Amino acid sequence: MESQIERSVNIIYDKFISKKHTTGKYICPHEGCGKCYDSEESLHRHMSRHSTVKEHVCEFCGKAFLRKSECEIHVRIHTGVKPYCCNICQKRFARATDLKIHMLYHSDEKPFQCPFPGCTLRFKRKNDAKKHLRIHVKKIHGNVTELMSPHRSAFKAVPKQLIRLESYGIMYYCN
């Protein structure tokens, strides 16, 4: 079960870092979603995510997937096929995204910045930025969450359900 701090961190991070799918003329009609896409094809591909019918089943373990391509990638776990190779160290990967993440270790690039106001730290991996963000979010008790910054003391404990980061204009809820 996800803790209050984890929920707060995930919501803050997703609001600030995930800028994808916020513009475009094709809007997902699924209740509570609202993601936008530039093409009708992209919207239809996204909308299949809201479906509960998983037609593509792994022949090895029976796990079901919405898309055939996802099933094919999953099957590589069982077969050991790793078609993607790092051209620097020759380490192999089952997924292209894993190779892309791995390549960051061979560079000085740090594409993920902490979204907290005043914090300038950057990270190679999204998950490392999320882990770091926890130092700014602290559960005090019950419904009270305190936002902390090592750079400034502009944020105080806010009771009840709503905390607003004015400089970014977003809100997140505490339970």
C-alpha cells in the first residue's frame, strides 16, 4: 500500500515533470483522464489503455496484455532475448527503453530536475529525482503534510486536505 508521503511525492512529481499529453486537439473522453494528443491514431492507441479486455496472452506464464507488442516484449523475460546492445560496454537489454536509461550512465547528462521550488538538483534517472523529492515532503500527523526546502523556509505546515504550491499553480491532496 502506498503511503501518504509516496502519494504526495508521486502527485507532485507527475504534475511538474510529466508535461506530456497536455496539449493537442484530440482529447481522451474517458472520465478523469483528459490527456491530449496531436493525432487521432495516438488518441485511439491511448484509449485502449482504458479497456479491460486483454487479448494478448503470454504462452509461458499466462499474463495478459492489451497490446501485442507489450506481450512480445514480456516474452523476452522467458526467452532471454536481448536485442538491444550498448555500443560502449556491450551490455544487452530486452527493451529499447532500458538501453536508453542505461546510456545515461555513460554520459554526464542529468535530464530530470527536482520540481520543488528553489531546488536545482538534477538526476540521471526519473526515479532518483522522485526519491530525492521525498526530502521536501514530510508527513507530520493525520491530514497535515509539511513541505520543506533546504533552500528556503517559505513552506509551512498546512492542515486539512489541500496544499497549494503557488509558484507552480498546482494542488495535491492529503488524506
